[in-house]
Amino acid sequence: MTIRKRLLPQPFVSVAVLGLWLVMVSAFTLGSLLMGAILAVLIPLFTQRFWPDRPLVRRPVLAVRLFLRVCFDIVLANWEVARLVLGPIGRIHPRFFDLPLDIDDPFVATLLASIISLTPGTVSVDIDTEARLIHVHGLNVGDEGAAIAAIKARYEAPLKEIFQC
């Protein structure tokens, strides 16, 4: 095992910890950078045994594009949910539906369920690994097939490509 893998078993988590630390202290000083770097190394080291075996990111550029897409979709969904909640109640059509999974890996399926829950207006209720389904609740689902197709195209297909699973 290389020194880099020993010190940074979760490099993306380390970068996220450092970034979050710098945002929280809201002062970019040498001391805050040093403390953030220490935390960025120590937190993944101490939590490494809790992380499940996960597939490797095979397409990091596509992962960045998916991250930006999810961020953009969160902003759009916030506006849509606000418009629905502030409008007439009759425009809202809540619905539960099952999203069939084409993903075999449980980590990637959980990542997809997390993306669904992060987007306002949808929440993942359960992941059924045996039936290969994610049970989803949508705040405003007019056409169940269209909702399933949108999730599969926008999130599941890129995840399959990123992790090649």
C-alpha cells in the first residue's frame, strides 16, 4: 500500500472535509488551513473501517458533471416545490412509485437513492436490493413512467458509467 493511500484512504472525503472546514471558519489563515488539513487526514483515517467496500470511480470527469447536474437540479427543484406549495393545492399530485434498478452494486444504488432524496420534491423511502427497486415518493408526479425515465436518464445512467457497474 502506498503512503498516499495510507494517509488518504478517502481522498474525496478529505477534500470535502478541508473545504467544509474552510467554509465554516470563514477565515482563510495559515492556522485554519493547517487545522483543516489535519482534520482532512484524521477523519477519514479514523472512520475508514466504517466505509463499505465501494467501486472505484472510473470516470472522474463524468462524476464532476453529475455533481454539477445534481446541484443545478436541486436549485430548480427548490423553485418548483416553492411554486407548488404556494399555489393552489389541486396542482399537487403526490405519488409513491417503484424505480427499477439497473445497478448491481449496493453502494451505487445507495448513492442513487441519496441523490433522489437530495432533490426537493422526491424522497427515497426504501431500497429493496432483492427486488432491485427503490421506493420513491414524489411530491408532484403526473406521469409515473416519465418520472422513472427522468431519474434513470439523469442520474442512474451516469452513475453506471462513472462506476462501470
